[in-house]
Amino acid sequence: MPYGYIASMKTQPGRRDEVIAILTSGADGLKSAGCELYVVSAAVDDEVTIWVTEVWQSKKHHDDSLHLPETRAAIAQAMPMLAGDFFSQETEVIGGLGVTGRP
Amino acid sequence: MPYGYIASMKTQPGRRDEVIAILTSGADGLKSAGCELYVVSAAVDDEVTIWVTEVWQSKKHHDDSLHLPETRAAIAQAMPMLAGDFFSQETEVIGGLGVTGRP
């Protein structure tokens, strides 16, 4: 069953583009780690909030990806630019358009 | 520039599957209305919360879609099953995996 992860974070002022660049740079590697969808977006009503919607083959694929060297490096690089206001929600992906959901 | 819309809603107890069925049933029509991605998912930590992540060719495509007869019918059908706790966030979609973002 596809596993979803929706997260938002706030960056330090002026650092959003840099954090977004880090988040989007690893997209190719994500696919081989079992990620099916990774949508990085910027809130339109402020200059610091980032939203990420992820779809993975399973929760295990997502959790395992957090231990990959490239993931750890990206987190370490982005962390000093974040403001610490983090939200996340785990989901079961059901379906829709552009995504493979519940069989 | 791709337009993103992230929303969550809570249903009345026991009605989540019905609302999700309504949301996912219109996926084919969404594509012709300019929707590129429509991910419907269910929160894993309760029985009533739904999350939707949408990517549209533009904000105008999204706004126009709300006036389509099939959209209005779906909203009318789902509304009595919702609990009224609604969150939404407009975004600019930058990129990632499985989505066409900023050129």
C-alpha cells in the first residue's frame, strides 16, 4: 500500500530557495530508493514556508531512505537554514490522478 | 508556473471512505481541466482526516475547475459528510520527482 508523507517547514528568512534547491537536487536518487512522487512547493503567502508531498512504495522504503548517505548529507546541509517549525503527517495514499494508489 | 493546492478535511465519523470515493472518482475529468496531479490520501492516525495534494497548470485552471458541473456535484455530494474542519494552502510547485515544476 503506497505510503504518503506530507510535511511543511519554515526556513530562516532569505534561505527558502537554497533549501528548495537541496530538496529537489536529490530527486533522481529518490526513485531508486522506492519513492514514487516527491513534490516540493513554496507557500504563496509568505517567503519562508516549504511544503513537500511524498509518495513511497511503503513506509519502510521511506524510513530506510532517511539512513542513506545522500539523505543524511542533504539534511545536514539544510538544517542550519531551517527555523524549526516543522509539521508532518503520515498517510495512506488512496489514488487520484498521476499516482498509483490502493489496488 | 505550476500551481499547487494542499488541503485537509475531516469527515463525519464513518464517512471517510465515501468522501474519498467521491474525490477519486473525478480524476479523469481533472486531467482535461488542466490538473496534472491529484493525490488523495488518508491520515494514518485517525479515521476521519483526508489530505489532498493538487498540481495544476495554473491557478486559473484550478479556480475554473470549481465551476464545472461535475465539480459542483461532487462538492454537493461530499459536503454533508464533512465535519467542517478544513485547511488549505496555496503553493507554487517547484519540482521534485514525478512532477513538472519551475522551468
